[in-house]
Amino acid sequence: MNIAMVSDSYYPYISGVTRAVSTLKETLTKMGHRVWLYCPAYPGAEDEEGVKRLPSLRSPTNAAYYVAIPPFSGMRKDMARIRPQVVHIHSPFNLSKAGYRAARRLNIPVVMTYHTMYNLYAHYVPLAGGRVSQTVERMAIGMANSVQAVVTPSSVIADYLRERGVRTPIFPIPNGIPVEDFQGGDPSYARQRYGIPSGIPVIISCGRLGIEKNVETLLRAFALVRARTDAALLLVGDGPLRAELEKLAHSLGIADRTFFAGAVPPDVMPHMYASADMFMFASLTDTQGLVLVEAKAAGLPAVAVGALGVKDMVADGEDGYLCGNDPEELAEKAVYLLENPSVLSRMQETARRNAQAFSREASASRILACYESVISG
């Protein structure tokens, strides 16, 4: 199959979306399909077969993020030349929207993955006014109703779209990961690199240090954990709130046990997970929470706020616990696992086993079935 994908973000920018896009592209290629990906250019980005980068500018609201700038004639002409059987867009805006328009002119069916609750990220849009969130959501829902199929990373998001009037066929398909890649990490890596004391358990959390990830709640939960037992918190990721969160850690008296690792390359992540004993996650906006699946593959049970797609990722009471958005509840479950090694060990094994359902091969096969349905339809 000839497949064109269009994404408004890609490596070297690191996020759940870029990891998902890269994994799908790589897996489909290994399965024998021809995949072209159109994305913004980044300074210093390495050449990658099948990746076509378009001129871009640095985002005014996120220094690490680049935005492709029109006109997108190079993509339109190239797409007309390669004539893909399906175009898969990974956002409803800008470059992806241009990809949609090019596909419609060429009479090529379009699949869209609704990766994110876009209205909950409206604070990153360089616009003023109280209606930005509603405008962003209206645009995203409009695009979902314009394509031939919508893929969602969780059933929760599929239900959300139907409630908001999306009539397009919806395929709930979790983003896949290379499960095996997360099962051979070096358990001493983080302790050595960040000076984490030996002999104490490590709790890891991964994600952007932005308001939507609810890291303040996580830090307050960890302060309650530290009041009852010794442990370290390893925060992987960077973002606009880092300085503020570091100050909060100091004010809570947990700075000596809280380690801000910053952005970490994907090939290092298996070592980060292997260095930890459990995973904590407080995000309120994730439609899946790909890091939850990665942690699961590494054998880490999760204590997480049960918001949106996270509820599909954690089997409550089996490979982790789903909690309310409450520091005390999160801390209670975390302390219970740390003080009950037999329960922790059992959940670690269950997490590894349950991760197989999220393999990249299983996900790609379901995506292909979605492609085939729109091509034949």
C-alpha cells in the first residue's frame, strides 16, 4: 500500500504524538508498505528515508516547537506525483489541514487520528480572548466530520467525539509501541546519572512540564509519600513550568528527592523506566498516555489520575491504580505499593504481560484495516 502521513510535529521534537507517528511509520514500512511523512523542518534534524520536511518557523509560545509555514505547494505537488492510496493526517490544523485539502483535490480518502483534546491545549495558541478553547474544539470537530475515518487512541475519546456530533466512522485503536525495546534497560542508569541515592525506591513520571499535565498535583502527592517513607521522584520531560515546579518542590521540602531530568532522547527512555519501581501520572488531558504503555512494558505499575484515555491504559487493581485528582489518594496508593513488595512485584509482572496488547504490530494491523475500509468504501 502507498500511504502518505502528515503531522504538524515530528522529531527532534519529543512528545507522545511524535513517538506515535514515528512508530506507526516504521512499523508499516517493516510490514512492506511505502510510507511518506510530511512534517515541519527543524534545525539540525537528521535526514530520514521517507520523511519530507517543509519550511517552518519557531513557535512563539514553545521554543522547542516549529510550525510549518505556507504555501505548502511542495507537499501538494509531491502528493500528486506519488498518488498515495490513503492520506493519514495527525492533527486538524495547519500542515495537516493542507494535507487534507490536497488529498480531497486528488480524490484520495483521508484518515485522521484524533490524538489530543485540542481545546485543553488552547493556552499554547498565540491568540488572546476567552473563546480560543471553543474555537479550537470547533475546528477539530469540524475536521473529524470531514474525513473518511477517525482513529482515536482510546474508547473514551471515541465516546467524546460521538457526544459532540461526529458522524464519521470512528476506530478506537491505541497507539502501539515497540514493547520489546522497553524490556532491556539498565536499572542503574538514572541513579548514576542523576545521583539518586541507592537503597530507596524510585517513582518515575514522564511528560511535558505544562499546566495540562497537572504536575503540581503530582508533586503534592509525592510530598505526602515522603512524609511516610523514603523514595525518589524522577521527572522526565521539560516545559514552561519547570522553574515554577522546581520552586514548589523546594517549598514542599522534597527538592532533595525530586530529580528533574529534562527532555530525554527516545533511545534512553528504556533505561529511565528500568531505573524505577513504579510510575505515577497526573495528566488531565491525555487521550491515551503513551508513557503509561511504555512504563507497563518495562514492568512498572501505574498510580494515575483516571482522566480521559488513561482509564483505558491502566487495569485498576491489576497493573496499577486509578485515582481521583487528589494528592492524598495518589499518595495512599503509592505508599501501599511501596510498603507491600509482594503486591508491587505481582503488579510489575502483570504490567509486562498486559503491555503485549499494545504492541506496535497489533496497532498497525488495525490501522491497516481502517485504511482498507476507506479505500474500498
